Amino acid sequence: MNEREAYARLAKIAGMDEGLVPLLAELFIDQTVINPCRDTTIRQLGKVLGLKPGLRVLDLGCGKAGVTLPMVHVYKVRLVGVDLMPEFIREAWARAEHTGLYEGCEFILDDAREFVARTRSQWDVIIINGALPYLWPTMEEGMNALQPILKPGGKLVIGLPYAWPGGEQDPEEPQMSLDETTAFFGKWGSVEIMDDGRDGWEAYIAPQKQSMARLKDAYPDLPGMMALQGLTDRLDWEKANWGFALWIVTKNQ
């Protein structure tokens, strides 16, 4: 997939003009992790997964590889990252080259759902942090699609928001509770949870708001800027009503 095709696909997914898509990447210019995960959770994840040298890790919707590139450094795993945002793929490669880890990595500009359907490889660990609901029509369809490419006994890491107790629900984007989500994933194997609650939201939101302010100053008359502003304005609502967790599903042998 070339960059023009990727921008067109992202514009369709986001429901915005194709010319605005590169500005989405600029919202995250100061962040290497594109989810409200705590730094401590990311550092602990490799140990929880029991990573060892040579294991094959697939990161779907990898962003800048902020979650998985440290695994290459610490555990010497073999990493393949897939993302549809050209700027993220370029930065992932740049970070791998800067740290001397590029020989253990491959970053691919592609639609993660199409990559899963096309690949004939299998992985020891698959990480899909925040992207599962957006790649397949239903999460169940996504989970079923991932099973053939995950080795028996392999681990699938899914990062998702969940409905905070007593919080509001968005009818257009309803979330299950923590317990409901855990029960859902239990259909595919044993489940372990790394629950960040609402602790990771502030570090996730603040840099985006700063980036949004810079973009408004730089492009004050750009059509569609209000749509980008709406994305950042919504983050405060998400922080008040959603938690965020990683579910680690170990596939049955």
C-alpha cells in the first residue's frame, strides 16, 4: 500500500477530508504511545508475557511502536508492526534505526485487517492496543480472525477502554464494563488483566491538547479544523467515563 492509498483509507475511516489526515498524526507528535496506558504498565508488559529472545511479536495498529520497540531492546524478540498512518510507520523505522534495533524489526504500511487476512505466518504474541473495535465490524469477528495466526499457547494482548462504574454511556460508542469485557475474551482462552483504570488518561490527553493549540495557531482558517478540535474536546469526556486496560488472552493449546 502506498501513502496516498493509506491517506484515502484513513479519511474514510475517520469520516474527514483526506487533506486533514496528516494533521491527525501531528496531534500525537509529542507521544510515542498512542493510548492511555501508564508507562509502568508498558514496562511490565514484556515480563508479564514471559518474552524470550527470538519470539515473534506482531503489533497491529502499531503506531510509532512505543509499546513494542522496547520489547525488541530488552527481550530481543522479532517484531513486525503494521499501521495505516504513514507518519507513524516512518517514525517507527526512525526510532528503530536510531536505537540500533532495526535488524529485529519490520514496519509495514498496511490495513491491519487486510494484513491479517493475507498473512500465512503465525506469531507467539499479537498486540492490538486500542484498534480492535475499529478494524472489524464486531470484536467477535476480529477475535476469530486473529486465531489462525496466533500459535497454540500464544498470547493476544488487547488494549481497550471500558465503561467506568457510574459513568455515562455514549450510545454511538457503547463500552462494556471491565468484568463484561473479561468474560467476553474468556471465550478464546484464559485471561489476565493489566488494569490502568483512569490513571493513564491525563498523560495521554495533555500532549494532544498542546498539539491542537499549535495546529490552530498554524492553520487558523483551515476548513475542517473544528472536526480535529472535536476529537480533542471529547477526550475529557472519555477520561471521566472510561477506564483503560490490557487483556492478555492465552490461546488454548
